[in-house]
Amino acid sequence: MPVNFKIDSSIASFVDKSTLLKVLTCLDESEIETPCLIIDGDKVRRNASVIGSNIKECKVFYAVKANPDLEILRILNNEGIGFEIASGGELQLLSELGVEPDRIISSNPVKTFNFLRYAGQYGVNRFSFDSYDEIDKIAEFIPGAKVYVRLAVPNDGSEWPLTNKFGVELDDALALLLTAQKKGLVSEGVTFHVGSQCTNLYNWNIALDKAKLLWSMSETAGIKLNLLNLGGGYPIKYTKSVLSIQKIERHINVLLKDRFPDTKHIHLEPGRAMIGDAGIIVSRVTGKAKRGDENWLYIDIGVFNGLMESVGGIRYSYIFEARNIEGKKRGWTLAGPSCDSFDVIDKNLISVEPRVGDLVLILSGGAYTTSYASKFNGFSLPKTIVI
Ligand SMILES: *Cc1c(COP(=O)(O)O)cnc(C)c1O
């Protein structure tokens, strides 16, 4: 059944037109069940070819937690992208695709026993750490493994900060590298994460300055580091334009030339930027209500079955079906389907009034949506369709 959507000019200015067109064509041609996530495979391939291309000699490892759908992993595997994982479950998926162990790294600084055992059997050999207990664990399960220490760096200006939970300061980082070396591991380098959806270029300056200091301190202490892992953090467009990946990478590349002229091993671990803007969620309006002054709009995907990041401040752009194109715009409180009052996605969505039963597209929905989704309250998980 042909569908017709009202696309605001403000949205049209930053959405990937070919991805949107492919999704609209798909909706025209087939009846789909909502909620679902439609992934544009070509856009994933385009992202894979752009990311890392402006940083000299870097290797890209996709952070699987952003979206572990097997078809997506298959596409990235065929593009020659490596993988960054944290668990046995993620490694199991890669094993189904036959991914070689030297194309897999794990940057989770605190790993489970089961994962380390499985990773050791599989042949994975590169791990991050930031504590003494982790050194002992890695040395027990994977003697001689290559390790890199996680530095704490500022996450200011990142919409989804990843600071506090992991990372150490310089003196501790050096002491950890020395201890790892003593326990038979190979202290190879350093990693950091500037925060997810990072729109502050300066975070990379501070992180690279800090990494450079650790480099010199290690050299003085007798360890020659040669692996610089830049983490993830590249932003995508949700409700506004962001710095392009090319711009960010050219900026990073200049910093690298200056601070790490001889470093051969540069690793990148993008999650969000690889898959986020390749996906569009298709949902349906299930109800409307006026409560006091507030206009409530209910849809069949919410905080629990896919839009978890809205709780941390990620806001999405929406395109509604245009059956009510004449309506005036107003503010809506947008809520998910569950009975939990926590299940509110947006407090002030400006839109014309859709009809109950209309479809709604949620843009840039490919990352940290389906991977977070739970079956709380019995609502279905969004199915992933790769086109
Ligand atoms: C989540 C994560 C990433 C990916 O981050 P994005 O912001 O999605 O690019 C990379 N590295 C580590 C260690 C992570 O935990």
C-alpha cells in the first residue's frame, strides 16, 4: 500500500536522502510489522569506507555493542572491518562468520571469566585493562597477551559520556603497564574514549596530549609503546548537523602527525557512526490523550523496547505519515507502549497531529536501539530488516 510522509524542510536538510528513499520504497512495496528497524546496507558500506580513511595507517574495529545484528556484522566483515567486543555472546556471533582472531580486539577494561576463557580458546590476543586484578586475570587465561591501558580523558561535549566507570590517570597507567610487563603480558599501548556522540573536537586534543605524555613516561621507564587506540565517539545527525567524520579525522590526523609521527598501529573503534544513520525505525501511533495542558502521543516503541538512549538525552527526529497534513504544529509528549511512567521518549516534540494508526519514522535509529531492547511488559522487540 503506498504510503505518504510529511518531510519537514529542517529534517530534509540533514537526512541521508538515498537511505530515506530506500526505506520509503520498501514501505510502499511491502506490508511490515511495527516496530521494526530498517537498515540500508549500502549506507553501512559507505560508512565503512569513510571511517578511518582520513587517518594515516589506521585499522577500524566496529564496536559490536552498537548493533550486533548478524547481517550487519556480515556486511562489515566483507568490507574488511575488524571488531571490538566485550562478551562471549559477541564473540559467538563473530565465530559464526568465521572472523579471524587477529581481527578482533576487546577494549572492555573489566572482562568476565567466561569471556576471557572463550577469547583465549578462539585466539583473540589484544585486550585493554585499567586495574591490577585485570592483569592477573588476563595473564592467567591468555599468557603473553598484548594489552593496552585505558586512560581517563574528558568527555565534555559528548551527549552520551562514558567517563567515570573506566580509565586511570597517567601515573597509575604507567605503573599498570610496568606490572603487566612483569607478569608476562606485552604492554603495547594506550586507549581512551572521548565519550559517545562527541561533538567537541577539543576532547581529542586533550586525549592525545595525555596519551603522548604516557608515551614519553613509558619510554623513560623502559617500555616502548606502539599501539594507539583512539576509541569511538564519532557523532551522527539526530536533530541537527554535526561535524563530519572527514573533518574530525583530518583534525585528528594533524594531531597524530605532530605527536605520534612514528606510531604504526593506530586503532579506531566506532560504533554509533558506523551504523546509527544507516537505520530508520518504523513505528506506529497507538494513542493520543490530553492530560492537563499536555498533549500525549503514544507509539509502539519506547524506552524499554528500543529507545533507551532517550533517557540519557539522545533526541531523535521523526517523520509522520501525512494523512493530516493540514494540522497545526504543537508540542507533544511522546511516550512508549509500556505501563511504566518512565517510558517517555521526548518531552517536547513539535509536530502536526498524527492520526492513531499512522506510521512514524524515527531517523538515525540504527545504533544502541535494538541492542538495548528488552521484552519488558511483553511488547515485541523491533525486528531488523537489512535492505
Ligand atoms: C561503546 C564503545 C565504543 C564505541 O563507541 P561509539 O561512541 O559508539 O563510537 C568504542 N570503544 C569502547 C571501549 C566502547 O565501550
